[in-house]
Amino acid sequence: MKLYDYWRSSAAYRLRIVMNLKGIAYEHISVNLVTGENRSEAHLARNPLGLVPALELDDGTLLTQSMAMCEYLEEIQPAPAVLPGDAIARAQARAFCFDISGEMHPLYNLRVRKHLAEELKQSAESVDRWYAHWTSTGLAALEQTAQRLPNRGAFLFGDTPGLAEAFLVPQYYNANRFNIDVSGFTCLNAAFDTVKDLPAFKQAEPEVQPDAE
Amino acid sequence: MKLYDYWRSSAAYRLRIVMNLKGIAYEHISVNLVTGENRSEAHLARNPLGLVPALELDDGTLLTQSMAMCEYLEEIQPAPAVLPGDAIARAQARAFCFDISGEMHPLYNLRVRKHLAEELKQSAESVDRWYAHWTSTGLAALEQTAQRLPNRGAFLFGDTPGLAEAFLVPQYYNANRFNIDVSGFTCLNAAFDTVKDLPAFKQAEPEVQPDAE
């Protein structure tokens, strides 16, 4: 498989973690979001929205959207599982991921920050406040959700790391990069600390990717 | 099951369609987004993000996030299926849904429009332009995605309506409500026309909900 990737893309970071957890080898192909390579004709043919990651299967089929790719990988290679076995726990794990991928990340990703600066003429400070607002309110809600999870074990959903951690860690990377105070989020901090040094997570870190600058 | 619902919530509208398609009865409980009932202590206890819909199972378990709930309903009641049978087609159907629920809807929902007006002091015209921008660019990309789908039949993913249509129709409802020009989206328009008069879709329409104003 080929992963159309960018070191600082948090959606691509999720995929790298999941592929590492499952031990699925992939070819890394960089698509530079900062120079706008994701808006090139070649990449728009892969994903009309111009987002990364995209996953090219061996037969040339292209998949988009990090969660759809994760579900696909879970279906074609169920072990080790990255979703819980019970239907209710699985729904809660997916909801945890969507609280990140569908409520926080789309509000502050690069294309939105650019739009705020260029079209709405917002200052750098205003764009930073926007980022901090959606990240802080999102993480505060996620902390409450995490505290109420009924199946917490060593990890958020039991005894193995899974999609919840694969989505949380890139979010934490972003929060640190933008100096968001996460000190009050004890449950999320514990979840982060439990996985951050595992090889699947370490090897997915932005700074160790081939295209890191 | 109890659906914490609001007639004009497009995420709740998706759930209503899916529950109708599957023939799952539910009790409707209105949470008024305009008066801020979703920010009440009672609703924040159901969903710390203060969003609707939420689904309360018979044992009192609460599920959040429309896609997580749809996947749960598909797992506990597989027939009629709302996702395709093939893993690749299923990934493409999920990605189609996430292009709506994770890239378009979070950018323009009520809490973001309020934030733009109140915190960023944007005029009503600027908020409308924001809405139109993310809806139009999102639908244009989705049209290209739809045109390339390899398994289109009478519906987007074969011969039965499913999650792709359940996510598209509320998006079209919003686009019409805000006068977004969709005339160029031939494939999406065809997908919309094919389902809009089916009972599962008609009975989920905002205007026929008990809390419609």
C-alpha cells in the first residue's frame, strides 16, 4: 500500500499509528501541505477535497478519510484489533474518535486557518485564539467523556491501544505545538502517557518521518 | 430507544433517516438548539460537547456522534444494510459520509456561526459567505467523488439507499435553506432525487418533526 502522507498532518499521523499497530508495511509518499502540493492536479485526482492522507491499495484503488481507512484496515486485518469487541464499546470508541476528527480537527486545520487569515482578514493572534478555543473546548469535553468510559483498563477501551489513542495522540501533538494548556485533563493525559513511548506511536511521530523539516 | 433530536439538526436528520430505513422505532425527545437547551446541565450530561443527536439505549447507555450511532445500528440490526457488503465499497461509502459530517458540517454548524458573529464580530453577510464557501467547495469535491464511484446503481452504492444518501439529504436540505446553488452537481442531484420521496426520507424531514416550528 502507498500512504499519501505529510509529516505534520494529524490525520496522516493517525493512519501511521494504526498501520504500525497492525504491522502493515506501506510506502510513504509525501504531499507537502505547506507548499500546496495537496492542491495539485495529481493530488486532487486522488482526493477532490485536496486533503491527506490517502491510501492507495495494490490494485490502484484510492481510499480517503482517516476513519474510513482505519475501518478498512480493521476489516481486512482484524488482529490486532484497534476497536473493542463489544458493539456499545465500539460505538463509544468511534464517537471518541469523531469528537476529535469531526469536531476539533476540521475547525483548525491549515485550510481553515488560511481562510480566516486571507478571506476574513484575521490577525495571527485571532487565528491562534480560534485554534486555542476549539482545541480547549473540545479537549475539555473529551476529558469528561473519557472520565465516564465504562471499559477503561490500561488503555481507554480496555487492555490494548486502539483507534481512540491513535486519534488522541496527534491531537496532543498539535496542542503542544500550539501551546494549549492540557494540564487539567488528567484522564486524557494518562491515556497519552500510556502510549506515547510504544514503538507504534514513536515511529509514527512527525519528526521522524522522511519528509520532516 | 430515545433519540435526543432537533428538527433542524442535520446530524439528527441523518439518524432519523437511518432508523426509518431500518424500521427501528424510537422516542423523539427535543433538545432546542436555538434556545440553547443543548448547553443545559441535563444535555451536557448526555454529551459533554452539547451536540445533538444522542441516542439512549434501553439500558440507559448514551451514544453520541451520528456516524458512531449509525454503525451501532448497522451492527445490532444488519438488515436492511445501510453500508455495502464489500470492504472497499464500504470504505468509500464511509469516506463519502465523512466528507459531509467531518469536513463540511462542523465548519458551518450553529455553534461556529455564533462564534464567528459574537467573537470574531463578523457581519451576517460574512457568516453567510463562510457558510456558502464551505458548502459549495465541499459539494463540488463530493460531486467529483460521486462521479468516480465504481459501484453506482440506482443509488450511490448499489441498489439500495444507505448511509451515503442519509448523510447527503440533510446536507441538501441545508444548502436549499441557505440558497446555495447546487444546479451543477448532476450526480449528487440525481442521488438526491432518487431518494427524496421515499417514505424513510420523507418521514425524517425537518418540517414534519414534532418540534418543528
